[in-house]
Amino acid sequence: MKNILYLNHVSQMGGGEYCLLNLMRHLDRTKYRPFLLLQDRGPLAELAAKEGAEVHVLRMPGWRRVQNMVTNRLLTVPRLQQMVRQLKIDLIHCNAYRLNPYGVLAGRQAKIPCITNIKWFTQPQHIRNFWLDKADLLITVSDHIASFFSRSGARVLTIYDGVETGRFARDPEKRAQVRTEWNIGPDIALVGMAAQITARKGHKDFIAAAALVKKKLPQVRFVAVGGAILDTQLSLEDLKDYAAEVGADNVFFTGQRSDREAFFQAFDVLVLASHIEPFAGVIPEAMAAQVPVIATTSGGAIEIIRDGENGMLVPVHAPQAIAEKVIELVTHPEKARQLAQSALATVAGFDVGVCVKKVEQVYERFLQDRQPENCCCDAQPA
């Protein structure tokens, strides 16, 4: 039995946290025992504990903040190293690149591998600032994210985040329950967006598209599911004000919800309006629920969607294009059904069982011999 220590920077639930929870849930427990280290208690701690992970708390201040440099090196890192020794950790897996320096230093002291997930990345200087080229392996969530490391010398491997596709299988009962809660009749077309509230997710483009659709199809409703987690620059009230400003009274907002497998059932179309999107786990989730997807060409989405075959792609910052595609799918239900059926075949490759197995293969190869240069996985220096 090998002990794996996962490091995560927040305890609130976002896309990365759901993926981490899925990984721990589906690990082969005959081979691996998960430990989770967080900076405070919260929903992730509670959910991880229910999945059998041993949860610990340690404040890990921002690595690059000048006021934290002495504390980080003299107090936080030694405490982490002590924890690694006491728990007899065999491998460290960081779920956020900003924690990578902590994992690297703790791993070096214990002579164990440090692997770091890269789920979001745009700044090449962060490779140096957060020691990303010193990790034993970076697991990127898409080839789009891997491309940022092309000249870094870091060892990179793309493994998509897995989706529990069975949880999202079509369920008429859940559809009826959620629509009743939202006061949406069974014959009303509902266009959904599911994303945390942050500027890069493109909520305002979604709202602007709703206003455009209203002019031609006033009966269509739009719903935005999600709340603000880290971004303080955009709030739910900001979005409501914007909807009023552009005349999109056909949009309503639910705030944060954890029942993704239920509310996806209520959608007739999913829109992903992101300006930058590392992977977009909502796409395979919607595909599993047989909901046709309209997504922007914002990064990871183009690795999942073949335009016109298993979904639709539109340019970034293009509310008009989103509106046109929504109108096309709502007024041509057979087209929507064809896309949804084709998407079902696609989503099998993103099933959590497939993706977790790939992560376990990485673990196995590193743990066979703790010298990282002997790792025989397909990762190559980027």
C-alpha cells in the first residue's frame, strides 16, 4: 500500500476540486491510500473524508509574497516535511501549481516524487517563479495547457480530467424535479451555463446572447448556475445588473449548486462562453447527459468538440454567434438530437475510470524506482 499526499489550495468546491475528489474516490484502494492536505476546513475536507481520505490542515502562504518568504522557508516547509515523514508518504501530488514549491521541497527532503497538476496556466514566468520545471512531472489537463511549457524543459504529460459519466446519464425524473423547482415547463427550451463566476468564463457574452435570442424566440429561457469562488472582480449582482442593462429578463441565476448531475438534466442546450478554457469538464458532463453543447474555441474545448459532429464551436467574445447557434438548435430539435447522440460516443474516452487508470500508471512507474529519470511514462520534456 502506497501513501499519496494530495495538496490543494482551497477547501471550497470548484471544477478542480471536483476532479480531485473523483480521483481520490476512484483510486485503487488495494494499492493507494489517499491523504489530503488543505489550508483550512471546508466542503472539500468533508467530502474527501466521506470518501475515506485522511484530511490534514496546514496553512501554506502564497509562495511569491515577499512578506511570507521567511515564514515559508523557516516554518511552513519544515512542518510539511515533518508531516510527510510522520504519515510515511510515498508520493506528493499537488492539485494546484502554486503549491508546487512546497511539494518539490518536501519531496526532495524525503526523496520521494512530486507530481503537480496544471489545470490553469497562462504566464510563462510562473514556470520559474513556482519551480514548475523542478517537479518530477507536470500533468496538464489538456494539450492546450501543455503548449505553455513547450520551451521550459519541464516534463509534461496530458491526462484529461475524468467525468463520472454514469452519474450524468439521462434521467427524466431529475429533469422534471429541477424544472419544477425552477418553474420551467416541460416544453420550454432551457439554455444553461454552468461555471464559477469569474470574468474569463464569459457570463456577459452568455447574457448578451440571451438578449439577442429573446428578440426572435421570446419563450426560450436561460439559466446561469454557479457562484464566485476566488474572483472578487465579478459578482452575481454584477451579472444581474448587466442582464437588466441589456434587457435579458429571460435569464435567471441560481448561485452555487452541488447537484450537477441533476441540474444538467434540465438543460436543452449547454453554452460554454469562456474566453480562456483549459479543459472544460462541463462539456463531457453535458455530453453524458445527452445535452448538445455550444462552446467557444477557447482552448481545451477544441480537443473535445468536432464542430457540427458532436457539438458546435463559436469564436470567443461572440454573443451573436452563440445566439445564432442557440436558435438553430432550438428550432431544429432533430439536429440537437444528432449532436447529442454523437457526443455519447465521444464521452466514453473521458470517463473517470479511464483517466484515473492513467494517473495510477504514472504513480506505478514513479514508485517502481524513485529516480524520476527512470519514469517510463510517455511524458517528455516540453
